[in-house]
Amino acid sequence: MKNFKLKLQAAGVTGLVLGLVVACGGGGGANLAGIDRLGVSTGTITGFGSVFVNGVEYSTTGTAFDIDDAPGSQSDLQVGQQVTVQWSSVDEGVTRRAVEVFYDDSVEGPITAGSIDPLTQSFVVLGQTVLVDADTSFASPLIDLDSLADGNVVEVSGLLQQNVLVDGVLVNVVVRATRIERKVPGGEIEIRGTVSNPTVNTFVINGQVVLTTINTIIDAPSGVINNGDFVEVKGTVVNGAGQLVATRVELEDGEDRIGEDGDEAEVEGYVTLFTSASSFSVSGVPVQSSVAATGGTVALGAKVRVEGEFNASGAIVASEVQVRTGADGPDEDTRIAARVDTVTPNAGNPKVGQFVVLGVTILVDANTRLEDQSDDEVRDFSLADLQAGVDYVEVRGIPQGPNTVLATLLERQDAEETQGLLRGSLGARNDPDFTILGVLVETDDFTTFFDADENEIAAAAFFAGAVTTGAEVKVKFLLNIAPGASTPVLAEEVEIED
């Protein structure tokens, strides 16, 4: 089988977004004995059993794993990480076997002091701006941005996006995190990005100065790194001058061609170049489309998933285009954290189905990320593992109408949790009560109210119009003790989110 590495390139940000391995011969290419389809898929790990990427199952029998440029195993992978799967199929892609799985983090290192910003939901690691949103999974014991601190060493997996406004400032490249994990200090740190301002022994990646020697540079002609090269840098320390001291610098500029005519491809990422709905690029890969997009409008900065085949010029001829989020990010960050009321797994596939929490029906489909962060640590986690009235879960998703949410993420957490969370669009208000997602929220003299700038406000201001109907509101509350007695909830804190 002939393989070569694809280095996706963001328009205007020459270089790697994700490393892909493309198997030649899929679709219209030459078939191997017993195999009628070969392809490559890149996206987010949504679950295990085998490995599920973008909701599609890949058998891992005999699979090779490349983890941070070294041999690894499936146990090294986690839900929310961005991976590339080279796969084969004997039934036109209905069932797929992963030939090789590749994972490499986007950035790993200490959080820059003073960079954590709860308003923009962002922080900085080694000069790289990391954005947190509804698509971000946090590895236990992390919960959200508030559980991070200056100096924490974190590993971030995510997708690169360019030209993003962060608190009114245009940032050329950001990492939109899909998973954040805290690491033990003193280990390897790493950044990947486009070189600028190279000198004899330094260069810059998005504001981070890297100190090199000729012996640390790998796979570069004559050991020279040039302006515009895309590189992966590894080291262990940042010196007193703020320079990352490199132990390894690897040139990762890819092949001129990214696939043979007929190779199958599935790519998820941000639209980095937009001419029209029929001609655009995803993470630098050109796409030609004559099909109508589903889920929204293709636009510069939108997150999309494209399926199709490479043509002779190296573009993906799309058979399907799904808009995952608009150019401004997820439309709504709906969240619920509470105990499960009832569970109804699908009889044939317990990774899909529905359950009820706080009286809200949660729909779980193939794209929902499933992760068990409880003490049970079930790797092959599914709805069949949930216990009504006992298990505590966090759900993020998209409202589908009154009292219904389509989950994008489901995490089971420690059952002894006593605080609940409800975040969504503000519904009807009738002082001292209001609704979110159809859930009745009661308040009393002990409830504290905050505005969008986290300043405390009077309850009367909240009910008199300090927030408009439909605005996002976050409620923290104590869980009811009796199993199944989930509502109404009594709010401890009410915060206006926008």
C-alpha cells in the first residue's frame, strides 16, 4: 500500500493543520486484493469500543497508532482529540478498518501568566491563543476554563482558525480547542506553526521565539528553516529571555499533491478560503461542490465537514457538505449538569438513543461525544452504562424545541456531585421564577444575580429587564436529594452570559 503524509495548509498560514495519511487507490484508483475502498478521515474522536471519529466506527484490529511521532496504542487516545485515520473497507465503506491512526497535539506547555480571560474564554500557551467553546472537552479533574490557572501545563488538541477577533483584537491564528488536558510540569513542551523572522539561530511562531541549533533541525534542506515554513518544535524549557529552547525542529511542509485521483477523503475543519459555495477550501484543502450544504451556510470561518473524492488536480469533489457551526462559532452554548432522570438506549446500538435530565429530553446521535469521567472510567461508554436517579452527567448541545436538546457532548462525572448547572436561552419570567429550556427555576432571598460582566445586580433588575428574553443565562443550583426529583431547581447563582 502506497502512503504519503498530507500536510493541510491554512490559507495565508502555510503549513500543517492536521497530518493526514492518504491511501492511494480508493474510489477510482487501483484496488488491493479483497479491498474495494481505501480512504482517509480526519476529525474528532467521539467514542471508543473500536474508535469512533466524527461518529463513524473504525475497527482497530491490527491497527498501528502514531502518537506524537512515536509508536503508541489505542489507550493513548482520548475523546475530543483531533486524529487522522487511514482506513480500508471491503464493503464500499459501510464497515471500515483503521490501518493507521495518527495523533499530534496542537500545542503543549505552560499557560502564560495573566492570559486566562473568562470573557473571551481564551488563554495563551507559548504565544498561541487557545479558544474554549461548546466543542471543548476537558479531561478530569478539569471542568471548564475556571479550573485552569496560570502556569498550568496543558496539552491542547484542536483546529486552527485564522483571523479571529478576540476581545476586539484580530488574532492571525488561534487554536479552537476540542480537548484540554492538564499535564505534569517538567515534561516535553511543543508548538506547531508557521515560521516568521528567522535568524541564524532563532525564529518566531505566532509571537513565540524559538532558539535552535543546527543539530535540532530535522528534515529541512541544509538544516535551514525559512520564512513561511511550517514546523513542529519540541523542547523542555523556556529560558530567561522567554525563548523556547528547541530540542527538535521538524519541517512539516507537505507534498504538492494531497491525493491521487479517486482517493476517498473526509475532512473536518474551518473554511480558510471562500470564493463561492461551489469553490472553497477547508483547512487549506480545495473543495469543489455541486451539492447543497446541510446545517447552515458555507462561509469564511465556518466549521464544516466535507466528504468526497480527490480529483486529478488534488481538490476534493464533494458528495456531502455539512456546516457544523457558523463563522461566529456555535450558535448557542446550551449546558445541563445534573442527575439522570430516565434512560432509553437504542436497542441495537446503545451509543445512540435518549435520556431525560431536569425533565429535558436529551437526544444522542452518532456525532455525540461520549466520555466517562467518573470513577468507573468505562472506556466503551454508552447510554447502557447510565443509571437513572444515580449518575451525574454534563450535557452540551443544541436546542431542538421546547424541552429537547440534541447532545454534542455527554460526560458522566462523579456521582457525588451536589451542584447542578443549567445554561440556555431565558424563557418566561414571573418574579421570583423563570424558565430555561422549559425547566422551572425558582429563586429566593439567598439567590445571587450577576450581569454579563460578572458584577452583582439586584434580583429586581434581573426581572425588570436587565436581560432580554432569549439571552443566554447560566444557573447554578443544589441538586435535589430524592432520586428522580430533579425539578424545579432552586438557584444559588444566576448569571447573564451575553
